[in-house]
Amino acid sequence: MYYDLTIVQFTKMFSNLREILNKAAAHAEAKKFDVNVLLNSRLAPDQFNFIRQIQITCDTAKLGVARLTGKTDTVPVHADTETTLAELQARIQSVQDYLAGFSAADFANADSIKVTNPRWEGKHLLGYDFLMHHVIPNFYFHFTTAYAILRHNGVDLGKKDYLGAMPYKQ
């Protein structure tokens, strides 16, 4: 279950996100404006911009998986210095490559893992609760916000771009 909810789903969503970034670049080119306008856009003045939304989406996936598997010493380090679409694409690819190194067996002890965070003031979550109440909602919050920023700025995106390919059966 953990593997499917993290590795399989996050990998798919990162592929969708990479295509969404391609559409953002094409939109900026077609409308003849600097794509940095999109990268620095935000939905509200007190909200992170598009670049930061992508960074947090990536961090949530890689750190969530690392903590659930007890492999926090293997997490790729990203300095949060991306300023271009190409750099964002490279970061996403780096996280996808990292996720590809996990198997379902890596999550064998996820239920008993205690996850802490300095902001939780000495409290912890067990693996399942960490996944369901922090990792998944946080991942989709920032992914969706990035999508919404582009949509708000006129990039021709729809639900199919967000959901990606579906495993339809005949």
C-alpha cells in the first residue's frame, strides 16, 4: 500500500507535472512573454510563488518516502536555487530518479516508523498517519497550487493534464 500511494502515484504525478511545465513554456512562447512571469506568479500576495510550490512538492515526496522507509540519509539535496523551467524540470527528474530506487519491500516497517518534526513540539506521527495526514495532503496541496497558478495565468490546462493517463480497461 505505501509503495503504491507514494512511489507509483508520485512518479505519475511528477510526469504529469513535467508535461504541465512544457505547456507553460509553450504558452509563454505563443503569447510572447517571458516565462519567468509564470515562474514568479502566485495566487495571493502571502502565498509562495510557482517555483517554491514545485520545490515543496518535490521535497514532500522525497522526504516523505525517506522518512517512511528509514532512509533519510539517502535523500538528494536540493539547494532551492532553481530560477528557470529547465532547472525545475531537472529537480523533478532528480526526485523521480530517487523514487525509482525504492521497492515495496522498503516500506516493510513503515507502520512502526515514528516521524518527528521540530514544528510538532516534541510530538510524532506513526508511518500511516504521517502518510495520510501529512505527506499525501501536502504533496497534492502544493502540486494543485502550482497547477492553479498556471491555469490562473491562462495556460491551457485541464483536468486531463492534472490526472494524466488513466489505466482504462476494455
